[in-house]
Amino acid sequence: MSPKSPLPLKHKPAELGYHMPAEWEKHAAVWLAWPYDPLTFPSRVESAENTYVQIVKAIHESETVNLFVRSLLAKQKVTRLFKEAKIDAEQVHFFVHRYADVWFRDYGPTFVVNGNLELAMVHWIFNAWGEKYDTLLKDRVIPDIINAKMRLPCFEPGIVLEGGSIDVNGKGTVLTTEQCLLNKNRNPNLTKPEIETYLKNYLAATNVIWLKNGIVGDDTDGHIDDIARFVNPNTIVCAYEEDPSDENYSILKENYELLQNARDKDGKKLNVVKLPMPGYVGEEDLRLPASYANFYIGNKVVLVPIFGDKNDATALSILQELFTDRKVVGINCADLVYGLGSIHCVTQQQPSSKQA
């Protein structure tokens, strides 16, 4: 934990009654970082910016938007874009800091709450997805930047983990993949049971469901938020490819079959709903990790990436049937996904608490 934290080092979040809430539980805010880098979005930075405007416009009325920008000049530009889009400036809080990239889900903190609705954060180690991108390692300090202002109890497990590699139902079950959490480029000295112990201690997850591999084109080594997501405590949507000739077919079929046999923490079977895939998105020699499962569940809306594919409408319809209390909004991410992620990857929810 941070030396500024009032909590003693010997305690883990679960021991103190903290847990990671499900994403559909009420948020105080959502965190993002504004896109700027042509290396991430080749010839598509302006398109990525426009996608962000759509994301913020759709979400800002029901939860505060905490937005990182790299400079005061960038803040001025973004403020102008928001004004043109009729986004309420009072709902956007800017943080000026020179971050490396936009993947807030992975390098940002995981927020946890206790029974008194007191907020804390878990600061995992971010190693740029197995040290693939040295220039992005600087983003590991972002939780510290946030907490210099928020001054929350901050738990530091001391292991590598990204937010996109886990999904929880808020009732003791966490979803993840072997390809990512057991990858030797993350925590080579930890066994599967040892990693489960970390998930239990820091997320209060007493039940871990392990899927196998992620989709083709995913440079994160199989993040769960592209393949399977909880939509309520006992229902999971699972990305599924119907075309046997598609290279994702066998990968997703195996994960679906694993979920068919999975149980919640009470030993009950889960309701598993197939979510179609958008098919091949990308260049001839570069398949991008496009998936409808990379949605963000807000307080009143669910933001779903769409890609101009024939399955867009089907995916939106399936999710709208599941989220009866929210409006499902499709956001075109055909350009955003060139950065190898989409809506869930660039967002991180902050649960409601006494602090906010």
C-alpha cells in the first residue's frame, strides 16, 4: 500500500471488507485519457477523437467524466470539441498529465468499496502487456497521479495485472483467461492457485472461472473483455463465431463450452448467451481485435462498439434485451480499434461511495 494510506500494510482489501463491485452497480465517475498519438491510431487520430466525443456525450449525463489530457493546449481543444457537441462542461473534470497512451482500463486503478461505501483503490503493476511496448511503461504511475488528489487507501498487490483481464459479477465470481494471467510474461513465478489467492484477497472473489484464449489480433494475450462479460450476477455474454472457417471459431467455441459447465460461487450454473462476432476487421495482413463484448456498462447507458458489420444490429439487439434498465448505444469503433482496443479498454469505472 501507499505510505500515505491510513490502513496498515499487513491487511488485504478482502480482510477489511472491500470488494470490486460489478460494472452495472452505480458509478460516481468514469475515467478516460484523450487520444493523441498517430502511432496508436495511424492516420486516424481525428477519427479517434470523434469517437471519444461520442463516448463522452453518451455517458456524461449519468456519470461524471474524469478525463486525462496531456497539456493545457489539449484541454482547450477538447473543451471546444465538447462545446460544439453540446456536452455539459460541468460534468467533465480534466486532469493534465503527460500519459503515454489511452488504455485506462489496463493501467488505471481498480476501485473497490467496503460495506460502508468507503472507496479504495488497487494499484496493480502495469508492464505494458508483457513488456511489449517500452514507451508505454510510464503509464504505470497513473494510479499514483489520481491518488495524489483523491487520497484513498491504496492497496499494492505487487503483481502484474491489467483491468481488461478480469470481469466480476460483484457476488464473488471473477472471469479471466489462462492465456493472460498464466502467461510467463506477467508473473512467471506465480502458480495458478497463487494467482487465484491474489484475486480473492484483492477483489474479494472466492470463485474464479478460467477460460482459455482470447481472440486473434489481441496483443494483450487474451483479455477477457473481448470474449466474455457478466451482464448480471448469473448471466454471461460470450463472444461466439458461427463460421467454422474463421480463425476465431475454435477459440471461442472452447470458451463457450467451458462457460456451459461453469458455476457461480454457490455452485449454480450460469446463463450463457452467445454474442456474435463482427467478422474480419482490419487490413489484409492485420486482423484487429474487434468484438462486441468490449462494451462499457454505464449508469443509464451501455456503450457498445460497432464496426459497420452485418452483425452490428444483432449484437445491439441481444444486449438491449439483457439490459432492460439501460439504453444500449452503438458507437462506431472501426477506427478506434486500430489501436488494438475499443470502448471497455479506454474506460475505467469509479463506483459510487461516500467520497463521491
